[in-house]
Amino acid sequence: AILALSTVAALADGAFSADQSGGAIAAVPWQPGPTRYDVTIPGADGPTLTIYPPEGPVDVVTGKVLTSRIQDPEDGGKSWYVVEMYDHMCPHCWYAVPILSRVAGAYAQVPTLKVVSLNCHVRENREACFFLELIAQAVDFPTFILCPPASQTSQKQEELLRKLPNRAQALANRLFGEEQAMFLSLVRCTNRYLERHLPRGKEDPFLSAPDIAQWIMRETGLEASSPKDLQSEADLSRLRTPDPRAPPGRPGWLRDDREGAPGVPAWVPGQRWFDALRGFVHFVHTEYRPTSHYDIVRVMDFLSKAFPVKGGALRSLAERLKASGPQDNPKKVHQMISEWATAFELPDSNDPGEDDSSLGYLTCEGSTCVMWTLLHITVAAVAVRGVSGQPLLGDGSVLAQAKPEEYPTVPECLSFVRVFVSAFLNCKQCKADFLTDFDNCDFGRCTVTNYRDLALWLWRVHNAVSMRVAKLNQAEVDRRWPMYQDCPACWHEELALGNVMSRRLRPLNFDKEDLDAPFHTDHVFWHIVRTYIGITRVRMEMDSLSPREQMQVQAVMDRDRAQELEAASRRPTHHRGFVEPPPPRPTTPRPSLQGPPHEHGPVAIAVAFSLLVVLLALGVMLYLNGFFEGDLGIRSSREPVLRQAPAGSPVDHQEDADDDEMAAEREAKVDEPLD
């Protein structure tokens, strides 16, 4: 309890000291990923979002434009189409941009082959992407598909349909109108590129321009007009690897701070909660597949018990989705989510204004950030309840009135994270890396036995991922979180001041030891709580602190309460239920003497300490009254502790006789000469 409360004081003293100086950082917020473009395409309803330059060799299409071109006898009737399905928020899709661009450049002078890109994150493209996913059995992004020209397809449409997977056939039988026409126009796009499984490290490229070109030539018989363009592969082995043990570098998370006020949080936790839940609704809307139906239900049910707000709404959606069973047509799920969102006054993912590709999250740049935010909020909420053995103040989960033994356990929370990533992360290589690390117990996952370590494990994983992405993007900023300016107490002072040099004698693997080395993890834990849950939501008992410490902690809480009150006073309507005034502190602390296994509440620790003091005092009294025997009045540690018999009993007299006999033997041995 003392550590937690003093940490809060340390965090605030360091975090807000920069604000008092009024200094600004001479740096700009850095975001990973390539440049994004709004491209106007002939035949499209409006500009579309892409990560491919509009004047580059890779053509940009929408779902409708692609199907129109494929159906055109003078276009798709004579030409092969190489279609990349990608998500502009997928890191490995970013790395594919220069690779696919080289392939397109190599085939630029081949008129019968077109290389196009389709951003499946954009709402208007999702239907075409879903159809291609079923037809070509595509799994996650990026995926490359070949569509042969109609003139070279000898099979009739009925024959092509019969060769499709069962799920694709079942869906085709239920479509009509424009949807059916789009599906049938794509039905010949069944050839999917399968990358070779080579013994490469996780930091190496998983795609190769020569490999993709070789696949195209093998399937189409068309050779590249400029094969030399394929050979300029990036040598990632020469990229500078960030040192996880290094002193803090140029700030890499400036978006977390108010502009011009380093160390001052830009957001209150409730604003992060809204973005996280808004993003989750988007995930369900875009990533729902009948094969992951029950995993999605599990995720929703866990969130209803763990997320700080809207537990009843999440439980309601989980029950509705479970009762409906797996749906082959996602539109039924979309309609269900729309009705649910309207009923609970939440953002409706069917609303065009809620298109994740165009809307701007307040606290995040996109869906990847929102995914991490949701996981950190959920895990931190589970950890705080588990450590304290009590609900959050103003707890909005379905377990707000539950007993501590009903709270989610550490293994259940770990399982939730794995299922969530498996169901919703659509970056193929990112997902594979995450699940491999999880199953291999990397970053200390298999040693997580308590709630505090649970939150630190996820923090460690996120830092490792951020550093990998920073390496591949050659970022000039430090992507370790938290930044030094936000939490000086979280960093080892000697390292931050440059008094300790980081000397590496082995390759950097981003393991638990390396990632923890620069930080005071106790302080990091409470900084996580402050960022994603809010200290004003944590039940704390300050009786064990000195008056000075109580004043420091109270000052932190007052400061955070003021920021939350300010945010609540200017909140937009849709933030209602998320960005609320902080709940009042309880006038009488709610004691918790019994918490979940391996966790102890602050009251239990205080009681145990008091009992220890009483026992020590009793021992001193017994010593002064001569109850203990032996040298210096202390019983020898090797002598057995025997149950005392009643005075005057036969056993007592026998023990006295035995003692006299043993004393005589000892005296006789003293007079014996030494050998």
C-alpha cells in the first residue's frame, strides 16, 4: 500500500514538473507507417484511402472499380490481374509497399498484366474483400491473388462455383442483385500466393519481390519486362536495432502529452475508454467470421466483466450473438450490432460517419493503437481489482457488486488476450509473431502468477513490438513507453542521467531482462493504472502513510480529479457514460481482508504487520521472565521444540531426571583429554 501511494506521488511530481517550467520539446510526433494518400479513381464514388502513391506503378482500385474492370471484355477479358488485399493499418502491409512496387515496375511494360491494390480497411471495399477471402481462401493481410482473363477461362461459371469451398457456395446461393453480380465477377480469382516458409528470423522480410514475380511467371507464363527491378531487395540485417537497455532517447510518444506541455497528459482515461470500445465495435463489424464466432462471444463476455464501463451493454451483445449462432453472411451481424448500439446509445458501426478508415479517434491514430488501448485498459482493470480485492470506484462492469473470488483470474485474463488477438488482428505476420511469442512463454508470460505482473507482461510485449516496428521504420525516436518526461520515476535515475553506459555483449533479443532493465517496474505498474484506469478510480487507504506522504498523494488525486472534471465539462454528447466526473472518495474505507489467491489487500497487510508486532512484544516479555533457556537466553536452533508437560506430572519428573543425567555426562566429557 505504501509503495502504491508513494509511487503515485513520485509519478505526479516528475510528470508535472516539466509543465511548471513551460519548456516545449523540439520534436514532432512520430507515427510508424508509410505516407497515406486520398486518391480519386475514375468510376469510384469518391476519393479512397491508400498507402500507394497515385502516380506509382501499383494501381489503386475500389471493390466496385475492380469488378467493373474484370468484367470489361477489353480489360479483364484479356488481362491478368494481380490483386493485393491489404489493410493500411497493418505493419507488414507497410513493408509490402516497396516489394509490390518493384514487382509492378518489373511488369510495367507487359500490357496483359495489371497489378492493383485494394484497401480492405475502407468501408466501400469490405464486401469485395469478403468475397475474395471466401473464393481464394485468403487469411489475413497482405494477401496476393491472381484473376485470370475471361478469355483464358474455359470453365463455365457453374463449374467454377462447384469448385469453391463449401462456405463460398452456400453464400453464393443466398445472394442476389448487385451482391450476386459482384460475387460472380470475382469467382475466377482463386489463385492465392503462398509465401515460402524459409528459416528466417522474425526480423527478416517474409515477402520477396523475386518470389512473387516467380509465382506470377509460373501461373501466367508472363515474364517480367525489367527483371533487374526485382533485385533491389532491402537488406534488413543492416538496420540499426534499438537497444532496450539504453538511456531514454528522443521522445517517441508526444501525442500522449498536451501540446507545448511535456509531461501533462493529453487525455483522461474515460476518453481512452470511449475510443477503445468504439474501436472494438469496429473490430466486430469488420473482422466477424463464422469460424471465429464463439471466440468473439468469449471476448465480449470477458469484457463485460473486466472493462471499466458498459459491462451490461457488452453482456447483452454477447448473449444476443451467442443465441444467433455463427452467421455466414456478416450483414446479419452488422444489423444486430446496429440495433444494439442504438439501444445502448453507443456509436453505430453501420453509420457511414463511423467508418474507421475516415474517422479520427481522439486518443489514437488508428485501429492498431485502439487495439492496444483496449487490451491495456482491460488488463489494468483486472489487475487493480485483483490487487485491491475490491471493485473500481464507479465500476461499470457486471461484477461491480461481486465478491473478490468472482473476479477474473490471471490465467483467464491471459487467455482473453490470446483469443482477442487471434480473432481480431488481421495482420498475418503480426498475429503469427504474437501467438508464437505467447506460446513460447516470451517476455515472462509463463512466470506471470499475480495481477501486478499481468499488467507488466502486456506492457513488456507492447514495448517489444514498438521497438521492432521502430527498427523496420528506422525511427529516430525512442518508442519505449512511458517516456521519461511522462514518468521520470519509472526510469532508473543513473541511466537517465547518463551515468550508466549500456554495454551489449550479445545480440538484442528484446527479452524480459532487457526490456525491464531501464525501468522501476513498480512505478511503471502504477503509471499504467494512472493512464488507463485513473487513480481517482482506485480504492486506496492512506492511513499507513505519513502526513507528508498523504498530502503528496492527495495533491495528485486533486490534480487528476481537476483534469477529469474539466474533460467532463466539455465532453461531446457521445462521450456520455465514458467521460464523467470522478466518483467521490468513500468516507469510510471498505476493508478487504481476503483477496484472490496470491494477492493481499492493504488492510490485510496492515493487520498482519500488527500481529507480528504483538508476537515480538510477547517474545520479549517471555524472555524477560526467563521462559527461554540456553546460551544468551535463546534456544539453540538445533534443539527440538517440545510440547511442555504440566508441572508435577510423571513426565515432568522423568524429564528432570533425564536432564540431570545429561548434565553429568557433559561434565565428565569436559575432563576428558583431547586426542
